[in-house]
Amino acid sequence: MNPIESPFPLRLKQARLLSGLSLRELSERIGTVSHVALTKYERGDMKPSSEVLVALCNALGRTPDQMFRPVRASLSNVSFRKRKSFSEKQTSMVLELVRSRLEDYLEAEEFVPEQVKAATKQLSLPANFKPDNLEPVRKLALQLRSDWGLNEEPIPNLVELLEDRGYRVIQINLDEKGFDGCEVTEFRALIIGTWPDHSVARMRLTLAHELAHSLLNESVSKLGLTEKEEEAVMTTFASEFLLPTAALKRYLGAHRTAITIAELEEVKLRFGISIGAIVYALKSMGIINDSVHRRFYTQIVPMWKKAGGGEPGDEALGKVYREQPARFQRLVRRGMSEGLISLSRGAGLLGKPLSELRLETGPIVE
């Protein structure tokens, strides 16, 4: 957005989408503004009167200040992963929620400057890369582990590692499944979608997958791959980053004609990666054959789904791996304690009632 342009059109559309309303539905809620007029407001073709502005704020649960908040983030370049059942309306709502949360993060950083590590350089696949040979992808994942000082052992806290490396990790809590995650390359932001029964293993794999997108999108876009082939690249990178091939072979061997769920669960709890992802890696590396891979998905997975639960070990894994973004809240709380962020603005950034935040904050030690 041009700096001289008013942020109001975008803020109005954002507030409407976050409320899950169409233009007609918002018009009906207000009662005195037509959907045609609302369209013109969102396009910037017309400005609302003060009376209409108040009506819009009341209908959308916003203050005038929020409707004119400067725009800090563009979502023009987003790799978005969602399920087919996720509607366009839901997609628009989540994207605006991502924008809102990212802008909160950027605002907190403006208040509380903090030294972060330089961005990791983009990774490149060879120009002659063929999607039927994913070994170059695994090598890049291992290269990153080496660059970051990681050995073949498990990554105990992936969120903390990424935040320490300068990534803005944002968790979007949803009521139901549908949105897995996305990344915003320009702002080094990795966004993960969670829901009430989500597993830590899925959260870690999603984060590693979005990391792959952030580092490989530029290279992959030049290779002419199909969407399915691109996703195979990202999934392979994520799997290798969380569970290196050498470690997997050390635990399960270089070739297996059969394998028990107990063995897979042990690796899952050790490396914080789902059994499904482990089986994918085993098949991709040729450790198990097509027949074993097929039996897993035609016999074992349906049995778990019929039982109504997730994979074995999900509950135990949640106690071992505590993945929770912390840097944003830390910045806001530091800003409040040092007088850089007011309590009222801190409450807005953290999404907490001011009265609750006052109780949490307590006295400041000086």
C-alpha cells in the first residue's frame, strides 16, 4: 500500500472477513448502509461519514483507531496449505487473521527492538533436479542442520530453535481442522494452524514443512514441477530435517520386510515426528517396499480412524515436546515492563482484557 493512502479500506475488509460476514450480511447488520456503499468503502472509492464510521465500528466490534491502524504487512506472497473442504470464505478469514497477527508481531518489534540472527540464505536444488530422485532434497536438509549446529539427535524444541533463528512463529487457533499452515517469505513468518485435538507431531511437521517452503520456494519455482511434486519436495525436506536418514536407519535398519507399531512409536517419541511421516520416510528411502507401505494405509490407519483417536503415542508425545511460540509475548511483556508499550495496548496485542492483564502483570521491579 502507498504510504499516503488511507488504511481504512483494507481495515474495513479485514474486520468484515474476520467477522465472517459478506458485504450483504454486514449491510443487514448495520441496517442503514447498502452493500453497494460498503463495496465502494472497501475499494477506497468513497469515504464514510462520521455517523457511518461509528455504525461500522459498532457492527464489527472495532474502534475508530483500529479502523485506521497503519498497514504493516502485505500478504501478496503466501504459500497456503489447507484441506479441500476448507471454503473460500474460511480461507479469506484465516488469511486476514494471519495478517492481523503478523501486524501485531511487527508492531511489538517496533516498540521493542531486539537483535536477531541474520536470515538463513535461500537453498537451491540443482538445475537438473528430477522429482523421482529426492536425495538432493535430503542433502539440503542435512546441510541446514549442519549450518545450525545440529547433529543427528532429535530437535527438542523446534519453535524455540526457529524463533532463535529469527523466524516469526505464529500459532493460529481454530475451532476445526482445515488450515494447516502457511509462510510469508517477506517477513520470515511461519504460521501454523491448530485445533482442539491437534497433535504436537503434526505441529512440528507443519513447521518444518513451512520452513522448507521459505527456503526452497525460489529454487523450486524454476524447476517446472507440478504442485504434487513440489509438496513431495517440501515434505521430504521436513522429514529429513526432523529425522535424518542416518538416525532412522540406526534405529530401524537399512531394509525391513515388516515392522511393528511399537518400533515406530519408539522413533516417534524419540524424534517428535508422526508415525505416518516415519512410514513416508521409510518408503521414500526404500527401507520398506510398496506392499508394506500399502498395508499401513489400508489396514492400520483405518483401524485408528475407526477407534476415533489419533496415532498411538500422541498423548505421550505432547508431554515430551512442548511446542509453543513465546517470542511475541515476551516482546510485549518486556515492552510493558519498560514503559515502551502501554498496558491498554499490551492488552490489545495479547488479546487479553485489561483487568486480567493488570492482575497478571503485578508490580514492576525497578
